[in-house]
Amino acid sequence: MEEPGQLKRAFMDAAAGAIAGGISRTVTSPLDVIKIRFQVQLEPTTSWALVRRNVYGTSKYTGILQATKDIFREEGVQGFWRGNVPALLMVMPYTAIQFMVLHRLKTFASGSSKTEDHIHLSPYWSYLSGALAGCAATVGSYPFDLLRTILASQGEPKIYPTMRLALMDIVRNRGVRGLYAGLSPTLVEIIPYAGLQFGTYDTFKRWAMAWNRFRSSRVNSASKDESPSSFQLFICGLAAGTCAKAVCHPLDVVKKRFQIEGLRRHPKYGARVEPQAYRNMYDALRQIVQMEGWAGLYKGIVPSIVKAAPAGAVTFVAYEYTSDWLESILT
């Protein structure tokens, strides 16, 4: 098959990444909404924590099942897809930029634009290219991430009925810089997160290929195809997403707090994050641990990992198949 030109290759990577990101985001939106509600809640998110710390108030959300029931009862099914439009506007360009930059970096490192040649790069290049691609994608799509968080964190009654009103209120009260609130901890988070996600995915994919070679040699199969199956790609993506999210979750909590800092919040959802509550990322980490305990840094970790695993799996599988399909019809 003829090797595609640079512009055509960039288009294929961007299109495949956008489609993969859109599918993954829509499928996992309910878990993302629950995760965000936990992360922006200053009160404990488990009944056990309320008892242990002698907190005599009530928390709006105290578990995944309880949160699911409350959101469904108060907001209906559509509540689980709250903020999905700005999320898609964020995720689709994010994954498009991410996979496009990732492919360019791997092409530079390997000297070939063929995906099959990239798998043989050293693990260090896999981690580094993933981290750099994540940084580029984050900067390019961050305002939509901010709007997604704000719309997903509000319940009923809505403070911001539409994305446009939320955007106008942020710019009016915070200025244009407000659209990038929390960008610093996001970049600090995305470097290890994207590096781990893509690095571990490539590592698991290499292991799957090695296993396929070993299995073929054991059965003396005439076919030497070592390409991972769709199930193996799914498992690789599942493992990569879980590892990355488990390590980087505290920084995601800090990012969410910066994103909603000073914004209006209905009283029934608990205390709001006051304006200028945190001086910097380190101060935010310190205050969360001091006021909410170490568990505060892991609020939403269960729905986050439950979401990250299938999200990573769906994204990688959808990207691999969409990329192959585009390559077959465009070259």
C-alpha cells in the first residue's frame, strides 16, 4: 500500500482521533458527570467519612449508587449527559490534536510514517511522545474542558442553562484568562497521564504481539500474523487507562477546584469554592489534605477509574480501526 503524504496522514490521524474521542466520551458521560460532582464537593463523599470525621452536616453525594439515584430522580436521564456538548467540543479536537501530534513525533523518531514501524520504538519514546502530544492537545482544547466541568458540576436548578451563558459569565467575571483557569495543574497532570496512557498502551500492545508470536510458534501455525486482535487492543486500552488515571487522579481533583473557583453554586449542593481560595497548585493540595483529609485528593476515584478504563479501551480500539479504514479508502 502506498504510504500517504504528510497532509493526508495528518488528516487521517486527526479524523480518526476525533471520531474515537467522540464515541468514547458519549459512552462514558454518565460516569464522568458523577466523578465531577464528587470532585467539586467540599464535603465528604462517603457515609463512612462523615462518621469517622464527626461531620454533623450532610453531603449531597455519598456514593456512586446514591449519586446515580439522586441525579436520575432530580434531573432525569439527560442529567447524566449534562455538559456533553462542550465535552464533545473539547474531546474531539483534543483527541484529534493528540493523535496527530503523536503520529508526527513517532514518525520523526522512527523515520517512517507507517504505524507498524512505530511499535518498535523504545518505551521512552512512547512515554515522551504521549506526554508532548497530551500537552499540545490540552492547550488547544482547554476552554471547552472548563465549560464541560462547570456545566457537569451544576445540578438543578441550573445556574447556567446554556453553554453561551456560562461562557459570558466567565469572561465577564474572570476575563479571557478565566477560560484557562486550572491550566497549570492540568498540564502538570497531563504530562504523566498522557505519557503513562500511551506508554503503557504501547507496552501492553508489544506484549500482546509477543504473545501472538509465541502462540503461533507453539502450534506451528503457517500464519505468522502477530497483529493484536480487537479484544487484545481493548484489554491494552483498558489497562492503560486504569494505570494512568490511578496515578494522576489527585491532580485532576485540584484542576476541577480551580475551574469552579468563585463560580455560583446552588446551596443544596454544599459549600462552593470561594474566589482566590487557593494561591497555587501546592496550596490547593495542602488545603484539600488539611480540610478534607487524604481521601479528599481521591474524591471520585472509583467512577473515575470505572470510566477511564472503558474510555481508554474504546478510544484506542476506535482509533485503530478508524485509522485503518481511512487509510484503506484514502491511499
